[in-house]
Amino acid sequence: MTTDDSLADRLSRYAMETDRSALSDSTVEAIRKATLDWIGLILGGEAIAESSASVAQGIAVLDMSGDSAPATGWATALATGESLAPDRAALLNGTYAHSLDFDDTHRSSSSHPGAPVIAAAMAAAEATGATDDELLAAIAVGYDVTCGFGRAVNPDAHYGHGFHITATCGTFGATAAAGRLWGLSPSELSAAFGINGSQAAGSLQFLDNGAWNKRLHPGLAASRAIEAITLAAAGFRGATRPFTGTHGFFHGYTDNADPSVLDGLEPGAAVRETALKPYPCCRYMHAAIDGLLDIATDTTIDPATIESIHVDLPASGVTLTGEPIDAKRRPANLVDCQFSMPFAAALALTEADAGLRAFLDAQDRFDDPTMRRLMDRTTVTTSESVQSRFPETWAASVRVDDGSTQHERFVEHARGEPERPLSWSTIEAKFAELATAADVGGDDCAAIIAACRSLGDDTDPPIYARLRGAVGHSSRSH
């Protein structure tokens, strides 16, 4: 139990005191869309990502609970309908939701809040029998805390230290969401934050070889949340001042942190600010892809005549998708492609498409002469016009020279951002593509969509029970 009014204490009270009545209609609508997007990504991630078999096998070994249910109940692995211990369900759902790098993004915090937060919240809600209203409040709080930490930690500096914000800051947001649903007292939730001060982790070293670590990060964050809140509920003493202490999170993980932003959280603001992705790749590339697709579809440019492609991104985007440039021009696997601006540029200009199927089909085209030539002719830098807008805006400038004409586009807001939101029909189409890849039938797809669109409308049973019924009918279930 903490003995002073620390940031952990204040966040604990915020999490416990925020309820459905504090959420605007636009916040509830944003959560509904985010939840449908998240479920589709779990289904598609399990079916498509080459890492999925190893994740499932590893968790099957860890989940040795046998026939005895956890004291608080089971939670559902949505890709299969299986019942698992809550921390294992959170681990699996959170991992699959991020396995295609197709999940939501909050730009000013440079994070993917949905994968860890909804994974922890849904598992905790099901395990405790929470209402949909309680789940809505928990998801909103989780987004607020995750994104607040992402802003406070100084994204560029945090990346500079080698950390992945979704993994580190997502741990705290997931803890806030799950702790609220678990029925902890504020002091117990503060202890859970103290426990997870020792668990917040996630290295960017996966960039070195296209490793699967990044896919696992949100699942680990969600699982850590369930672990910490169960320990805290049992009376385990967590560290005081885990965020601002001498050896706390902000001291060890970043430079020039601004914890004060966490004292100004507005219920539901973060989820309203969060974008849904139309392309399965690093969000820093999306505005550039929009510009390149515009050139590909609105001009008569011939890829064979292109002499150069130049892309300006925010500095963090250059680090993740443009450096080292020689490696980015020769991706060797899907993860490499998802973090290669040269690859995305070549794909957009040759296919006039950068959707999921285009990314997957291009895995057989690494040696294609046209793709290689365009990647070799792509440069990725930053500029004052782009960097000055960051992190409030993730803009991009692209220039394509075909020898006779320079085609230029400046994109301030990528598709899916709050300024250019995806419609329900677009989100449902994305969900349907992912669910079809997972062999989920049409009736079950319709039931999942209906459950998400009515979340919080006093439906009975609650959403996790309705989802369990739908995913349990999938021909992929076992």
C-alpha cells in the first residue's frame, strides 16, 4: 500500500472513479469500432501469421490448469473459442491482435493501445462476469492511461532507448483496465502498478532480423496486467512511486519525460483520438502510402519509367522504416516488409494497392526486378515541413520522378485518423476479410458485428458471452 499521493495513486483513483456515465456517445462508438477491429485482427492473426502455431503451442504448455477453473473463472481465446486461464487468454488474444501489424494507432503517444488494453479488459470482464458498461469504462480508462504514458515518456527518446511503447506503456494501460474490472481498491491497483513497474518491457531489437517479438509484446503486456492485479488482490506489496521514483519508470526508460500529462486525462479522449489502419504495416508509412497510391491511381505513371522515389517522414518513422536504407531495400520476410518504406513505395506504385492481400502476395516477389529497382531508387528522410507537425500529426511528403514529370503529394492526415475516420462499412469489410481468412462463417461474422455494434446497449448476455458463442462455432475451433 502506498503511503503518499503518488502518480500511481492518482491514476488508480482515476481508473476506479471513471464509469460509463463519463463516456460520451462518440467515445462509446469509437470503442465499438475498435473492438470489432480488434476481434478481426485476432481471427486473421491466428490464421495468417506464421508465428501463430508457435504461440499457440507455447501457451498450451503454460496453461496447465487442467479441469479446475481459476477462482475467478475462465476467459475465451477468441481465435478458437477455447477457455483458458485469464492471463493466458489475454496473452493469446493480445498477441494475435498485433500479429499482422494491422491494429489501431494513437499518434501522439506512438502506441497501439487496443491490442493490450482490450485483451486484458475482455479477459478480466469475462473472468469476473462484468457488465458491458463496466467493460466500456475499463477500455476507455485503459486507452487513456496507455496513451497518456506514451505522451509522457517522450516517444522519440523512448525509442532512442530501444523500447517499444506499446509493450511498456501498454502494460500500465492494461493494468488500469483489468484492475478496474477485477474490483480492486485504489490502493490495490496502486500496488499492481508498483508490481508492473518491474515488468514493463519490450525491446526494438526485433528490427534486426524481422523477429516475432513485436507481435508478442501486447500479449505480454495484457498478461502482465492480469498477473499483477491478481497478486495485488492477494495482498502482494508493490513498489511505491513506480513511475516517478529515483529508480522508477520515467528515470530508467526515457529522457525529458513529462509526467504532468497524466494528471490531465479526459475520460475517453484517447480512444476517440486513435486511428484504425487500412494498411497492414507501420503506421508511420501510412500517409506516404496514401500519397503514393494517389499518384498510382490518378496519373498515367509507368513503374518502368520511374527514376526516383523520395519520401519524407517524421524522424521516428525514418528510424523504423528507412534505416539502415540498404537493409530496408532488401526485405526478407513479412515483418521486414511491414517496416520498409522502400518496399511499401514499390508495392503501392506497382500494384496501386497496399492492403492485406497485396502485402501477403508480395512475399513471393522479393526477387522481382521491378520491385528491386524501385526499392533501390527509394530514399527516406525527414524534413522540417513534416517533422514540425510531429507528434500531433504524422504527415508525409512523397515525390516520384518518372524522367519527364515530378509527381508530388503532401498528406497531412492518413486515412483512418480522426480527421479521416474509417466508416463502419470499411471496418466491417476489413473484419470480413480477416474473418474469412480464419474460416469464420457468415452467420458468425454477422453475430460478431452485431455484438460489437450494440456494445453497451443493455444487451443480454454481455458481449464476451455473445462472442464466445460465435467464435465457438468457427470451423477452426478446437
